[in-house]
Amino acid sequence: WVAISAEEEDYIIKSNDEGTFEQEVKFEGGLNQILITAFDGDGTSIEEKLTVVFSTEFSKDEEEEEESSTETSEEEATEAADAIREKVQLKIEEARKNPKAYLGTVTDKAESNIQIKSLKEEILQVSVDEERVTFIKVAKTKSEVTFGDIAIGDFIIAMGYKNSDDVLEATRVLLTEAPEPTERKIVWGGVDSTKKGQLILTNQSGDQEYTVEPGDEITVTAIEDEETVEIKFTDIEEGQTLIVVGELEEEILEARRVH
């Protein structure tokens, strides 16, 4: 079994005979912390944590840049032909690359460069051409800002393309808050007891006990006659084995998804 926990939705699926799986995951705009845990038949697990930056505006910025790069008056067409061909070639080269995101705290800033320390304590470089980059401050609302508004100590998400020197050539930069570590948890365990809308669950290794409570929008499924069906949280019985995805606070696991 494989459990995937995204910012707002969770998925519990079964891998195929080769051990591979695929699942379409809904991302929220901005930073997404994704948990993926794979379990074998006895509950032994492997966990992976991913940070994914999702932006529909990034592709719009790219399209607008491409359109503007080909807008030339008829009188200037002859003189600008070589420049246009060069820009088109650059665009083709960029299109062959995968867009990347660098995120971290600004540690240094120069005329056309930002240095950041990533969440993994790595020093990363971001190249900035102010005429090509859109700067957005993300708070309760979003507002467009300028390169000059970014200061040392700010947390940024820079999106663009990485060159051969591992410098990110940015096209969009978000000025936002540093992410807090997610409290989401994925647990495989056995039900020791049920009482008053709660479950007492012990994990596979037997060294951790959780009190599981249903969240407001919980989804619970089970296998019946080889089909996955939706059931109620109160249908869960003592002795059953569960995969639970939820928000952990101390030893209370508020479940969002149970199977």
C-alpha cells in the first residue's frame, strides 16, 4: 500500500505487481509539502518527503514573455531580425529544460543576483533580470512588488530555469513566509480499542500508541468483496489493521483519511 498526503487531500492506493504506482495529486498554489509512505504486507514502511512549488501564473509569465519578445514594429523588423532569431533560439533552449524552484532565506543581494540558504542549508544563487522577472508578495492577499523590496532575511520562492552553473535564472519570485514543518502523519497500526468516537491505535513496531479522532471532513474506506467502499468511522472495529493519515498534535491524531 502507498499513502500520499498533500496539503488538502490524502490518497491511499495499492501498488501494482511490479511495485509501481501512479496517482494524480491536487496541489495548492505556492508551496506544497507532500508525504509519501509505502508499506509492505506487514506494515514495514519507507517514507519520502517532497517539497513541490505549484504556480499557474508561472506559465502565464512565460507565455507573455514569449509574446512580447516577438512584438516588433514593421519599420524595425529588418534591424531587429537577428535579435529576434537569437531570442527565439534562447526560448527553444529554455523550453528543453524543466522549470525549477529555489526556495530559502536571502543571505546576500547584488544588482542582478540573490543568494539564499535553502531549507537544507545549501547556498543557492538566483540570477535576476528585473525586466523579465515578476515579483509577488504573498500575505493575506497577493501584491506585485519590485526587486528593491526584497531584503536580506526575507524568505523567497524563485521560479525559473537552472543554467549550466546551477544558477537559477528567475522569471517569477514570491516573497512569502518560511514554511513550518508539517504536522501531518501517516501511520499503519492495529486498533486496540474503540470508545466514544475515538480509536486507540498502536503502530506496526509496537512502540507508539495514538489516540485517533475523526476530522471534520474525514474519508474512511474498506475492502469489501475485493472492492473499495466508503464506510463510517464508527464502523471500525477492535483488532482491525488501519492506515491513518491525519494531523498529529502530541499523541492525538486527527484523521483526515483512513483505510
